[in-house]
Amino acid sequence: MNARLELAPADPDAATQAVIERLHAAFVAQRTAFAADMLPSREVRIDRLNRILRLTDRYQNEIAAAISADFGHRSAAETELTEIYVVLTAVRRTRRHLGRWMRPRRIATPLAMFPASSRVIPQPLGVVGVISPWNYPLQLALLPAADALAAGNRVMIKPSELTPAFSELLRRIVAESFSPDELVVVPGDVAIGRAFSKLPFDHLFFTGSTAVGRQVALAAAENLTPVTLELGGKSPAIVDDGADFGIAARRIAFGKLMNAGQTCVAPDYVLAPRAQVDDFAAAYEDATRKLYPTLAANPDYTSIVNAQHYERLKRLIDDAAARGARVIRIAPADEADAATARKLAPTLVLGVDDAMALMQEEIFGPILPIVPYDSLDGAIAYVNRHPRPLALYWFGDDGAHRESVLRNTISGAVTINDVCWHVAQDNLPFGGVGASGSGAYHGEYGFRTFSKEKPVLRQRRWNGIALLRPPYGRRFRTMMSLLKKYL
């Protein structure tokens, strides 16, 4: 199939045009290679997964250095925990279970079709496109790619233009281990991203903002390309009036401040009982000081990825303060914000309302608003008045309250008495709902996302279906009467 790249600029410069031509050639090569081997063996798929494991393990120091260079500073420990470890463990688990996932599954067949048999055969889709973001550039490129390879597909990755050092490293190390007709990385700017999303992939997987996700979905729709959208949104953390505030604050602070809040499943705001807002704020401030005793020179505290995002976060704080919010800047060593290093101090914002910009958009930084509530039903109603979040967190010990939150809210996932860790549980599907995304992946769910589960009905030479063929007379009416009554 020929793909026309109309989303590229009408008159791109020579360098952009050259990348677009390579992009198009890579797609054609992958489509051709897939046509020659439409059902790769388990051994072939395991070999591809092993190569993902080897390049991740071999280049982990270079990966951490490149990501840190792109951020200005990115904690090496956070890269090890949230990127290297996550990729290695997830791919090993996929490798271990792949044979079972690949097996056809027998399906019950109605007695009326006796002696037919039914089964579902997992089949690769073809060529899969992965558009990955900047905040976890290794994990969010290689995890969907590994799931797609496990399902037997060919894969093209378009990494974020905001992490150019890492994107070029990923291109190079993937090229060392894979033929471009198996797995290829195509770095580039926004024009390349538009051209990429316009290709007639058999499946397109996007992780990023809701606004860009809409554009990707529109581009894919022209080819009727199915799309998985992993977006974000404002994920709430509800702290019950009977919760241990010390434990809740420590766990929320860890999840909120990891990667300086630049995490799609980070708690975006806290809902706390009105009479205990100050108590929670004090517990959160204490937890933050213990996690990060200093900021500017602290290797554990990550920078904001670029000046544009840093200034956006500063504007959110300034807007809230101008509208009457109480801003609590947490700087344990009394340091000023290191603007040149783009290290923004953890910040609490109290007295917020929905007119403030930080309550209208995903924060994606180390700023935590606290919204008071008067009853659990009020907290649930607040969540439900807003777009459905990617994650929801609840802290407490009251089983009835917990079940009320689970029954009466809709979110991509829920973690009880902690935050974020559901992402690392590969036996659970990961994905959003509504404005926070569509589709899911991780583990077997990723394998299914990138497979066509082909239904197959096998009928025998002699079967009862002959009794239902024309001419329709007494025999037909008798059979239909029996079927409707008993089957």
C-alpha cells in the first residue's frame, strides 16, 4: 500500500524531506517483510525480545546520561527505577508467558451447531507505529514496541523531539540490534511526527497529551487505522477522614515528586476533608523535606524538561496566587528556585477553585493543589464533574468508603493506599478512559492489543445445520420450536 504524507509541510526543507522519504521507505520495507512472514514463530519473537533486553541492559548508563542531558538533570536513580527496571522486568515476563499467549484458544460452540468446533487464533496485525513522549522516553517507547514484537508485528517508533539526545541514542542502539524491517526508530520534529501519524499503519499507539492525541486520532482516521491513546488528565488522590495522614502524605509525595511531577499517573490534586486540610498540608511538607533535604544540587531531584514547561508551571503558581490561593513553597534548605537548572521547588496550593488555570489543565510538575471536601459523596461528585482521569487514588481504612469510591467513579485505574504502582503490575491492563485515553496494554493485554484474535468455526461434513435449510416446512418449524425452547 502506498502512503501519501499530506500532513507534512507543503514545502518542507531538504533535511525534513529527506527524513520523510526515509520514513516512507522504512514503512514500505516493513510492510514487505511482514507479507513474507505473517506469522513469526515463537523462537523468532523470543529472539526479538532478547535483543530488546540486551540493548536496554548494555546501554543503561548511556541511556541515563542521555535522558539527563535532555532534561538538564534527570535523577539517575529514577531512570534506573522507572525506565531500565520497568523495561527489563516487563519484557522478561512477556518472554516467559509468550508461548501460552500465542496458543489458539478453544471456544464453546452452541449445541445447535453440533458437531462444529470453535477457536480463536491470535494473529499479528502487520506494521505498528509507536509515538512516544519525552517524560519516560525509554519505557514508553520500548514497552509498547516489545508488546507489538511479541505479538509478531513489525514496529516503527517516533520518539519525542523534546529529548533529542536520547532519541538519537535510541535510534543508534536499535539499529545495532535490529534490521530496519523489524524495528526502526525515526527521530524528528513536529513535521516528522505529523507525517508518521499519517502512515497507514495496522495499529498506531500514541502516548502524550490529550490535545496532541486528538490530532493523532484525526490523522489516523483517514486510513481507518485503529489507535490506542495513552493520555493523561487530572488524577485525584482522595484522602479519607479516617486515613493515616503521615502514610498518605509520604506516598503521595513520592509519586507526585518522582521525575519532578512529570508523570502521567502522578496525583494531580488531593481531595482532603475540609477540617483537616492544614493537617494534610503539614504532613506533606514534612514528607517532602525528608525526601529532598536540598533541591538545587540534589542528584535525586529532577529538572523540568525545558524552559517552556518551567515557565508554564511558574505561570500556574502565579495565576493561583493572583486569584487568592495560598501558595506554600517547600524549600528545606531555603534555596531559591534554580531557574537556570529548571529545578522548581515542590509547591502546595490551598484555597483553589476551578477558575484557576492549575485546576483546568494537567499540571505535570511538582505542584499539588489541595481541594477540601465536606463529605465523601461530595468528593466523589467533584471527581465526576470533571473529565475521567487516567488514575484515581484513595487512602483510608473504611471498607464501605473504599467500595463507594470504586463503585461510583470511573477512571483508567485505581490504586488503594498508594499511588502510581499499578503501572508496574504487568498482570493488570494499563490505559485510560474517556479523555484520559482508549485501549490498554502491558503484559498479555499488550499482546492482545497488537493482535487480531481471529475467530474460526469448523463445521463437519455431517451436521444438524442441514435441518435448517430451505425449503422451510414442517421440519424447519419443528426444529426452530425445539431450539427456541431448549437452546
